[in-house]
Amino acid sequence: MTLAMAEFWRRLRARFAALLRTWWWGPLVGTVIGAAIALTRLALQPVLGVEQPFLLSWPAILIAAFLGGFWPAVAVAALGFAVGQFALKQAGGEMLEVGGILVFAAFGLAFAAAGGMRKQGLRRARADAERLGEMQQQLIRVARLNAMGEMAGTLAHELNQPLTAITSYNGAARRLVERGAEPERIVELLQKASDQALRARDVIARVRAHVAGGELSPAPQSLSRMFDEAIVLSRVARGPQDMDVRCHLEPAADKVLADQVQIQQVMLNLLRNAAEAMADSPRRELDVVGRCLEDGMVQVSVSDTGPGIAPQVLERLFQPFVSGKHDGMGVGLSISRNIVEAHGGRMWADRSANGGAAFHFTLRSAREPPVVESGGS
């Protein structure tokens, strides 16, 4: 019985709310209430007599204007005037003449106009709210499409490196088979191709987890080892390069808290961007520097000797679909910054001392603080 009553009241409230949204409900209620208040003066006629014939006309007009708008207020004003004139006539008093009628009509029209403007404002607000709701629904649909497009672009961008490496390793293994090389070398190349296939699987899993709101899996990692592997992968993915990579990592800055797959993806993006930027440069030098900061973070800087980044592009470089390359997708750096920020660090870019581009990012240090031994006296 309780559930049935609750359902009954819920449906009643829903119907009443729907009724309030109809165009005729407000004018009808305003007219009825205003007319009832105005007619109440007739019930007070034996008590008041000729005194205050229009006593209840003004509150009746105000309520009709507030609830119903212009025309209900006009109708209630006419009814209130008629009730007042009737009360004067019944009491034997003098009814209003032209001057009094004009004054009453002027005030009645003023109240009615105010009520009409209020109703018009409410209609505009309701229409604006409906349009805003439609726009929000459209924005939600656009946001979903953008998320799908970003995910597709992310997968295409992130899978480029391991898939290219798999192709290169398999091609090299096939050439060794044709030459009759030792099986150990062929098995080593096939194992590397298998590792890259597993890496592609991990990339897809990470992207899916990111879209679903999954958490990172940071663990103590060696910064130098991750960079060495990233350099090897970047060379395999792009073929032989004459780029001179120089790493200068402080020993204390080697251990960081990182999700290996994601941070190596950041490194691969930076290495690939540097190789493409220096493709036409006479000097192809890449410096990787790692140092400890005072706040328990490790800063990594990757600087090249390319042409650098245009100032107008530098301000928006990490925004999605903004690229300093003519054929760039503009998602690599945006993804990289999101990965670094998810690790609690930050990423930025500026001009290097060699005139090229310099990218910096920070990660939490995994180095344990030194133990301070207390000496006895």
C-alpha cells in the first residue's frame, strides 16, 4: 500500500509539473484567483457599505498580473471596477465619473503591462533554457565524437612505433633466412618482433584504460634503461639514422616512479620529433640531460639542433591537433603532456642553447632519501 501511494503521488506531481508548463495554466489560475478576490468585496458589502468600494480590486489585479500576465489582469481589472461600481450603487453612493474611471484604468493598465512583461520574460527564459538544453545535448554528442576521434588518433599515433618496428624486424629476419644465416640471429629478431607485438598490446590496453578512467601503474624504473630502449626503438622504426644522441644523466636522477610503457612512449615521441626536425640540418645532435630537483622531482631535458619552434606555435604546441610540422597530426605532444601530468609532473618546451627545440618534463624521483645516522656523545 505504501509503494502504491508513493507511486500515486509521484504520478500526481509529474502531471502537475507538466500542467504548470502549459501556456494556458498561468492565465487561467491568475484569472480565477483574481476574480475570486475581486468578488469577495460583494460579500463584505453589508459591513463596508459605501466605504472602500475598490478595496480588493488592486490585490486582485496584482495577483492576476503576476500569475497570468496582461490579459488576465485586464479582465480582473474590469471585473474589479464593475464590482466597485456595483458596491457604490448598492450603498447609494456616487459612482466614479470619467476622471476616476481614467485613473482606475491607467493603474489597471500599468499593472497589466508589468505582468505582461514578466510573462514575456518568463517565456524568453524558458525558450532560452530549452535552447540551452538542446545545445548541451549537441555539445555532448560533439564531445563524444571528439573523444572517439582523439582515441582513434591516439591509437594510430601510439601504434606507429611498435608496428613499424615489427615490420623492420620481420623484414630483417626474412633477409637472414634467404641468406642462410645462423638460426640464433633469426630467433633473436623474431623475439624482438614478438616483444614489439606485446608492446602494441600494452599500448592498446593503456589507451582503453585511460578512456575508461583507469589508473596508472607507476613503479621504480631506470631512466637510463628506458631511454636506451627508446633510442633503439626509434632507430629501428625510422631506419638507420646519423643522429648523434648524447645522454647525460646524473646517477641520483636515474631512478624514477613511472609507468614504463607510457613514459617510454613520451620518450619515443620526443626522439621521433627531434629526428624529423633535424632531417635537413647540417648538425644532428640530440642531448638528453637528467638532473635532480630540490622538490623530489627529476627533470629530463631533450634538446636538438634543428630549426626550433616558431613563437606563434610554441604557445599552443601542447594543444590537441596543433603541430609544428606540415604533415603532423598534432596529437603526440598533447598525449605526452597528459601522460606526464598523470604521473604528477609537468611538461614544457622552449628554445635550446643550440638554437633548436628543447623539451622538458619532470617525474617523481624513486631514490630513497639518505639515512642520517645519529652519533653518540
